[in-house]
Amino acid sequence: MDNERIDQIIDKYQGKASSVIQVLMEIQSENHWLPRGILEKVSKRLEVPLNEVLHIVTFYKTFSLIPKGRHEIHVCTGSSCHVRGSKRLLDAVQDLIGIRPGETSSDLRFSLETGNCLGCCSLGPEIVVDGEHHSKIAPDNVEDVLKDYD
Ligand code: FES
């Protein structure tokens, strides 16, 4: 992400310190992670102390300080999805994209996470890609689901 684009995002909020979370969220959304240099720039331009910016990005799970893939896959491992086969689903995802939960593929295409109930247990096993829910997914259908995410 270049400096010009970061400036555009900050300018959109008139450089107001109160917009720091929105600015960071927009940068996270486009860049998929927040390198130290970007945090320093945001801190300087919004006149928010760097330690305050660091506190925000480490407090909220939505921010990442390590590179993330263009697409975030979340496999539900809650008890209901577990009963409905989420372990086999997770194995199929891992086999297909070659990474484990908490990792990012070397081509930066995918990041993989697991987590607890997503609130739609009757539709499990559930997989979410970039916030889009895919329900009742069989391991054999994982490739079909992921092929549309370049
Ligand atoms: S346990 Fe997976 S959605 Fe509830």
C-alpha cells in the first residue's frame, strides 16, 4: 500500500485524531495487515501517540500486525459444527490450501482461522470466507467454495 493511498484515507477523515480506528480499519481492509511504518505514519498524521495506536491494534482482533492473505477463511469448530463434521471440513481446507489455522499461504491468497460458534449451528458445518457464510459444506465441496476467491 503506497503513501498516497494512506494519505487519501487520512484526508477523508480530515486528519482528525478521533477517526484513528476508522482509518486503521480502512487500511487493514485494503492492505490486510498493518506494518510498523504505516502505524508510524498514521500516528504522525493524526497526532495520536504511537503507543496509543499500538494499544488499539493489539486490543481489537480485527487488526493484524503480520501479513494476512487476500481472503480470510474461518472454519467453525464449535460443538454443533464439530458434531456435524467440522474436523473433516477443516482437514479438507488445510489439505487444499496447505496451511494450518493461524497461518497465511505463501502466495498471500488465504489466511486460515478456526473459532467458536458463529451463531448459525443448524446450518453447520459452517465456513466463512471474507465474511460470506457457506453452510452445510461437505469436505468434497471445499474446492468448489474456494475456487471463486482469487
Ligand atoms: S457451532 Fe458452528 S455455527 Fe454454531
